[in-house]
Amino acid sequence: MPKTANVVGHLPMSFAKHPLRISLVNYFSKTSSHHIYNNRKSLFAANAATKHQSDVLQVFSPAKINVFLRIVRRRDDGFHDLASLFHVIDLGDDMDVSILPEGATKDELTCNWSDVPVDESNLVIKAAHLFREKTGRKECFKVHLEKRVPHGAGMGGGSGNAATMLWAANSLCGDPASNQDLLDWSGDIGSDISVFFSQGAAYCTGRGEIVENIHPPIPLDTPLLLVKPPVGLSTPQIFKALDLDRRSTVDPKDILGNLCAGDWKSPANYINDLEQPAFDCLPELKALKDRLVAEGDFESVFMTGSGSTIVGIGSDRVPPFLVEEPAYKDVFVSPARLMTRDGTMWYSHDKQP
């Protein structure tokens, strides 16, 4: 993430200059050193995937939350089958993607965060390789990634980048692949990339690669507050600490049915079986959730993915303790909303409430 020297009012300089963020910048720069990102209707996030100077595709790369996450079983191959309601959200990154001149033999990736790898290990590059492998295309791509979604957050920032890269490459090359092709291929490089090829709300099973579109069960204008401590959690670490005997016993189809019936305000429907290992590994994360429950205005509070982001749903008011107490000075806090997309178009802020 950006170093302190690169921020204004403890926000990235580009955010501080955004007119829609001025009130947050002025308030929080006086009261705390939080990284508070107001991502609503960002002018820096592309309102739609748009061409710039005729050859650069500017596209928004969203994150996601797991509204609920049940671990069904441990498989013989060491992976786990899950059942989860994923929902795309309007916190995200920006990507500028273009085709390199003919003869280029390697993709080029740059990023505003110096600690993000820009080599073959980055999912953006893996997605470009995957696109060429599956389509037989020869084009290489130039990508600039403007990151805002924190690492180790359980919000699928890297997976969203990979999905966005697949969509952008396909668009720039004249759409040789269908949306279903991109969804099917994405499982080759990551388990939860496929959710971004849904319409925004999806019931996912298997390792997360089996995607069923559903009508959004939660109103899209429902306010969310995302709270992530500076420490991240690695997914392998969390699954290693998972105690299958301490999982919920609720049928995930029942949870989905409750939500689709309109019962989205009940805390009983926001189950995450990975909270147990995450809280065992990081007790202060449970303490953070407990305080958000006790002192926030939320309908429910839950961890997303394998953590370490805690989500408050029903309000985006920041509880005073996050601003006032030194122990939380480095916590990432962001309001957010749920989002969807139309047809084969990519995710766009201008369609949201």
C-alpha cells in the first residue's frame, strides 16, 4: 500500500484531490490517521469500460464480499468445497489496458503500489497468458493497475483484477470468447475469479468456480462499511487452522432461501465458517467484530472470505472508536454498496443507486 510520504491527509493524493471526497479528507485528516477511502461514484473508477485515445481501455475492477460462506467438506485433493453467496461491490481498482505493438513478446504491468508484484506471479499477467492460451491470440498487453483494494482482505481484489483483465483482453481483441468461456476458463488460475463473470450476485459452489446467477436478495442501495486491520490473513493459513467440527450446521440453501425471501436484516443469515480459524489466528479481529456489533449502527456484522475485512451491513457510519482510539489508527475503512452489471457489459458505477 502507499507509504505515508505519498498521502495527503492520510489518503492517497489522487483521492484527496477528488471533490466528492473533500468532506471525508477534511474531517479525518483532523481526527485520525485512518486510511478512509470514499469510493462512492469515483471519478477515478471508470463509469464504464471506455476507450481512451482510441487504443486504451479504461475499466473498473471491482472487489466482492461473501454474504455467507459455508465450508461443505474437505476434498481428497486437499481443497475444500464451499457454498457461498458472493456479491460484487463498488470498492475496486482501476485498470488501463491496451494492446502492445505487433512483435511484442511479453506483457507489461505497472502498479501504483510498489509492493504489488508486476511479474508472472501477478494474476493480471496470468490472465493475459490464459487468454492467449485459450483463444490462440498472439497479442501482448500493456496494463496499468491503480490499486485501492487492500491485500489479504478477503475481498478478492486480485481475483477481480484477473477477471477484469480477461474481459478487457477479450474486448480489445474483438470478443473471440463468450462470457461463459471466460467464466469457465477463469477457474484455471483461481477459485473465485469466476464470480465476477456473474451478473454481480451469485451462489457459488465447488471450490467457488460453479456459479449460479441469482437476483440480488439485498437492496443495492444498502449501505456497507468495510473495516480491515493492517494485518492480513493468508487463505492457506486460515484453511489449515479450520476445525471442521466447529462449523455451522445450517444448510446453505436455507440461508439463501431466507435471504431471497427478504430476510436480509437477520444476523443469522450472515454465517462465515472461516471466522473460527481467522479469530483463532488473530484474536484481535474477533475483538474488532465484537466492538462493531456493540458500537455500530449495523443490522449485522460479519467477516468476508478468509478475512481480514469485517463488513457492517445496514449503515456506513463510522463508529467513533475507530476514529478516536490510537489502536485503530492504521485500520482501513471504506463505505461501499453492492453492485451488478447488465448483460455482457462490465461493471460500471454510473448504473448504481
